Amino acid sequence: MSEIVASSDFPLAQQQLPAAKVQQAMHFITAAKRIALLAHERPDGDCLGSALGFAHMLRQLGKDCVPACADPAPSSFSFLPDVETLQTTLGDEQFDLVIALDAGELSRYGALYEQHRHFLDTATIINIDHHVSSEGCGTVNIIETGAASTTELIVLFQQQAGLPLDKDAAICLLTGLITDSGSFQYPSTSARTMEVGAILLTAGATAEMIVKPLFRTRPLAQLRLQAATTNNIQTTLAGRVLWSYANDETLAQAGATADMDDAIVGSLRDIAGVQVAAFFKNYGDPSLTRVSLRSTAPYDVAAICMRLGGGGHPRAAGATIHQPLAEATRLVIQEIVQQIEATDQQLQEQSAQA
């Protein structure tokens, strides 16, 4: 059994999860022998780190854990301990408990949910998430929108429940914390976020082994893809709104794969003067377009994506639109412009009343 990094070592007592929910979740965990841990479709560092990290901790309690995701983990996450154990199916569905991570709706688990709809609709589920759009899909829902990542909440859970935290679990959980906080740069980064990072470093994780493969090492094809999407940039509102796209032709010309586009929308948002950036993806099915949005304060892109059937955070959100690329682009850009104009009007009215 690995050493537990005690909560008394860090001043997190004033920012804990609801004790009753932690106790209820632990009741189900204690009783379960075989547990499925779900990461949402098109996985990122937070959902992968959550599922794999939580599985590492629960295995030390003698639990049989199966992390699962509709899509394979991108190759850039190959450094994660036991990432090869990630399954794309729940097999015989013989699980006593499901832990659904980093999404508050079962539909966000994609093909995994479609394949196992009846089982998941009736299963005992612990849902842990931090997205503002989350409605909760569990018997126990632990949702805190102020957290920088779902892995931040899992560490709080670990501290309160006294679960073991070894180096492998810490690497996975720190991966989610780093990726979803933008290496501790995003506004969601709080003093508690940094304290959680300290806990994971104390348990043996190191930032370099995460940052290097994810942010500093790039395949040439990924750079070519980024160059192609830079060439596709368009703007409106005097450069305040900026967008680009990639489709099957873009990928083929760059020699890239779809999992190489994760960082593109963030780089678009970082262009000087941009307040809302959009990246449109149209791969495979020409009638289906995915969009990722990023913004600067005070513009709320989660509100836009929720109107389009998606969700996320005020500064980072996404949606799937059942329209071809050109039509989806027109729809989303219109929504963005309306959102900016409405926000600007509201700010002007507040200033006038002050």
C-alpha cells in the first residue's frame, strides 16, 4: 500500500467537497468489486488523467478497475502510466459501479454510451465534473464549476476519503491539472489549484515529463497542420472575432491526423486583439461539424455552445453541429457576434448606471 499524502499537510480544509457526497460515493466504492471509469469521447488530458489516475488509486484498495473511452488516447499521452489499459468497450458489462468523469451527461461518452445505453442508464454512477454546463448523470454528482480541472476534484476527494496516492496516480492527475489549467495560466487557476499541484508533486509526479510531450515536442505534420489552419484564418468585428477550420483535405495535405489539432484553437485565441476564437473541424462525415471556442473575459462562450447543444466553460467550450462546414461556420459566427454585442451593451448599461 502506497503512502497517503495527508490532507493535514496542506491548508485545503476550507475548500473541501461536500462531506455527505464524499461519504455516499465512498459507500458505493467500498461495496464495489469491479468498477468502470469513463472518460468522455475525443479524450483530453483531464478526462484521461481522471480515469487512469482514479483507477490507480482504487486498484490499491483491491478494486478491479477498467478505464474506458469511446476513442483511443492520442499518441501524445503515451507517457501516462497504464494508458494501454484504456478500453473502447465495457465488454460484458459486469460492473458493480461506474465512475463517469469530466462530463455531466452520458451522451458525452459517445459511442461507449451508445453501445452500452441500457446498462449505463440503469447503473449506479458516481459523476465527477467541473464544467459549468454539467447537469449531472450520477446517483452521486460531485460537480464544482470553480475547479480548474476534474483531476483537481479527484485529489480533493482523495484527501477527504483518505485514498492512497502513488506516483503513477499523481502523474495522471497532474496531467489533467496542467492541461486544463493551461499550465496554471488560465483564470480558473486558484490558490487551491496550486495546492493540489503541490500534493501531486509531493507524491512523485514531475511537471517536465508531462509538459515536454504535450507542449514542447511536436511532430512535423502537426506543425504543417497548424500552418495550414493559420492560412485559413478569417476575422470579423475588426479582428475581435477570429476563426479557422480543418477538414479531411487539410489533414491529408499536412500528413496529419485528427488528434493533432488540439492546441490550434488556443493559438488562435492568443493572437493580439482576439476576444473570441473559433476552430471548426469537419472530418469524415461532411454533414457534421465540431467547433471549439475560446474567449477572453468577459465573453462567455459556454453560453454560445449551450445554445448549440454543447457546453464547457465560460472561456473554453465546444459543440457538435449537424450541418456542413460552411453552414455551421455561418451559424456559429453569427452567435458569437450577437453574444459579443449583447455583452458590450450590458457593460455599457452597467457603466452608465454606476
